Amino acid sequence: EIVLTQSPTTTAASPGEKVTITCLASSSVSNMYWYQQKSGASPKLLIYSTSSLASGVPDRFSGSGSGTSYSLTINTMEAEDAATYYCQQWSSNPPTFGAGTKLELK
Amino acid sequence: QVTLKESGPGMLQPSKTLSLTCSFSGFSLSTSGMVVSWIRQPSGKSLEWLAAIDWDGDKYYNPSLKSRLTVSKDTSNTQVFLKITSVDIADTATYYCATGYYTLFAYWGQGTLVTVSS
């Protein structure tokens, strides 16, 4: 199975700061998905097909990448963005998730 | 509006069979391309995809758990089920069902916590 390695594991950002989370795949994937999970809640789809924003997601979120390297960027951190973020692939079975990046508000 | 809701026993003993139900509305599982998946998350850990069933009734399983999993759906296409045999403490987790077109987990249920304990 494809292993997804996220970095950093934990990070903190001040309001207005730019945040980038990286996801490295153990083999090439054609697309990456990103989810946001707040404490006690279900994951919420943020980005699909590497760079497309899911419905209702603010445009301060963006995704990019190809092959084995992908990233999620929050252009200007807001308090409500404090959460854990997961990358996910389903280019190859089984679909797999990264270990998560916990983003805290500084 | 797409909604999904998982239900399960809450707690069960090791070696028993876990039965989960995902009840949904707002979409039809008979629509070409629609897939319902089961995904679990132990407390404080990441997500693990378990199984899926698609609009055509085809079933997909995580190879690491395949021998213990059975996914199915009802004939009215409003519920999907998952059975996990021979549970142990490592199966303690919140279990989610999620849906979307093909490989997309666009909508998630609220999750149901399952604790395996003697």
C-alpha cells in the first residue's frame, strides 16, 4: 500500500500567517485529497483532485503537487483553521491517509 | 442535503462480531459512480479505510483486514452495513461511513464509537 508521510507533525501559526503542510507519497499518485478535522468532529473534505476546492471551503486554502509530493497551503491563518489536517490518496488500493498535521493557533 | 448516520453496539466483547449500519439520505447509491465507504479512527490516531461498496454492488476491502470484513447494502439502497468478525481491543475506534463519487469522501457521518472490552 502507498504510505503518505506528512510534515510537520505539529505546527502553530499566528493569525494572518501563511501555513504549508507537505504530504510525501511512497509511490507516485495521480491525485491528492485533503481533509480538516476539528476536535470531536468528523473529517471535512477541503481539497480534491490535488487542487480543487470543495464546496464552501474558503479560498485561503489551496492545494498543489504532483507525483510523490503534495502540499496544502493556508494563505492567511485564521483562528477557525486550528485543526488536524490529513492527506489521502486513492490512486491505488487501498486508499490511505497520512498521519495528520495538527495546526494550532499561536 | 446529503446526510449519513452510523449506528453500532457501543461496546462489545473480544472475539465477537461487530455489526455496523450506515443510514443515509440525500443521494441514491444506485446512481452510477456513487460509493459508500467505511473508515475508522482510533482515539488520537489517523484514519484507516476499511471497505466500500459501489452503485453496482461491487465490494472493495482493505487487504489487511479483508478476511474479517463483510460490506453489504439493503435492497432499497438507503443503508450500508459492515460486519467485522473476531474483534479485539485493537478494533476500538470511531467508525465513520463516507460517500462521494468514485474515490471521493465528500460527505461523512458523525461517527459511532465502538469499544471492545471484556
